[in-house]
Amino acid sequence: MTRLRRIADHDRIFFITTRLGRGITPLCPSERDVVQEYVAAERAAGAFLLFGYVVMPDHLHLLIAPFRAGLQDGMHRLKMRTGRRIRRMRSESGSFWQPRYFDFILRRVGDFWDKLQYIHENPVHAKLVASPEEWPWSSVFGLCKETRGRHDRCHRFAGRAQFIALARTMALTAAKSYSGVSAFCSPPFPPSTRVTLAC
């Protein structure tokens, strides 16, 4: 990993995709619950701000802003803990997730909304459900009507300050409207938090 990539490892918003290893049986509902539980635990521990997620049968999408520990350490811990737990449930051993994961640094406000929509529509595109709300392993339930309504207006927010203000409002609204993993931030943005779009 280059020095530039290490600098960009935190204080940014990332869209993450990580997949099960080759030949690994897809996640059953109870195993998706496990992944959801550990995502919630990492968020509650302050590893990252969580804006959106979906647990699919063979992969996981996250929209997160890591804190000081950084993206690499946070993803390693999440994959290690979930893999170990599910392997134990299956009475198996060995690696569970693919060694690497795909990360995309959000550089524009529109990227945030595009990726969030992609996350929530993923089960529909995979023909697992007819609508995002039918898939219980997703942050779609944390999006109240007020927050969803901001999607159409978001492209007017071009600067970092406006983006942070919008994200802060989303976090506060979601945290008030839903308790559980789908409340995007727990706790909401503390005053010292610096989350930016990449230059």
C-alpha cells in the first residue's frame, strides 16, 4: 500500500465490496444475521460511521467513513470475526472471505447517493426480492421518508461543507427514527469528526 493510499485510509467515505472466497457456500439467513450483527458491533465500537450496507448471499457492500484505525484494519477485523464465527457454525475451518476487497473513495456528492441507491437496489437487481424493503439485511430500513426525500435535491450540494451538513442531518435523522444496525451512525457525528470527500 502506498503512502498516498495510507493517507486516504481514513477521514474519507468509502464504498466497499467484499466477497466470499471461491467455492464457499452462500450465506443462509442466519449467517447473514451474523454479518449484520458484527457490522453493528463495529459501528457501535466507533470503528466507522455507517451510512449504508447490504448483506447479500455471496458478498457484502458497505458505505462507511473509517476513523483513526483506518479502513484496512477495520475490514480485516470485520472479515476475520465474521468468517471465524460462521465457519464455527458450519463446523468448518479455513478462510471464508476473499483475501482482498474492493474500495472506492467517494469524490463527489453524487457518488454518495449513487452508491447508497446501488446498495439498497442490489437485492432487487439480483432478483431476490421485488423491492428493497423486502430484504431484511440492509440499511434501507434506516432511511426515513425525510431522508429519502433529500435524494432528489442532493446534486445541488457541491462543496465539502454542504456535504458534511447533509450527511450530519442524515445521521441525526436516521438515529432518531430507527434503533439498530440500520441507524447509520451511533453515535452521530461528534463535533471533532472530520469526514471529507477526496480531492
